[in-house]
Amino acid sequence: MAGTLEEALRCPDQQLREGERITGLLSTGNSYGDLSNFDSEDRLAESGEYHSDELGGPHYYFWSQARLGQVTVAVVGKGSKGRTADDVDNGLTQAISEMITRVGDELQAPR
């Protein structure tokens, strides 16, 4: 997971696919207990601006990955016209928390 953090530092502007790119990427990482991370062993996040030939931009972009045991889950949100950063963040936070909770239940991990 550390390689992911380093990649954004080396390449803050990235081409996703033809006609889509991310600019100004910033990455953060935290282990269990850091920055209110009380549900996964490791958590990464990247944010920046999403640009699309079709959808315009810049729009808010956020990606997050969390690991519990040998299971890694990830979510990504790309904003659009009429969607705020809070709209995107709220949906992603709910989704990744639910996935990690299900993984913990399945693995019967202590909390």
C-alpha cells in the first residue's frame, strides 16, 4: 500500500483512460488508530480534480482503499455538475465502512 502513496507524489497528474484525467493528486495513509481509523488495519486516500472530455471539469475526485487481514476494499468517487465534495465523500464513507464491517464479520476479526 505504501507504493500507492508514493505514486501520487511522483505523478500528481494522471491519465485514467482516453478523455479522462486526474490532476493535483494528494495522498494520505493511516494505520489502525490514526486519524479516526478504527475499522481497518491500513487505509489510504487520494483526492484531486477530475477532468473529462465528456463531463467537463474540474470536478471533485476521491479514492480510498482499506485493508483488514488479507482483504482489501476500495471505493472511488468522481464528482459532476450538481454534486458537492460532501455528497461524494458521504457516499464513499458509507460504502467503504459497510464493506470493511462485512469483511470483519466474515473473518470474525476482533474489534
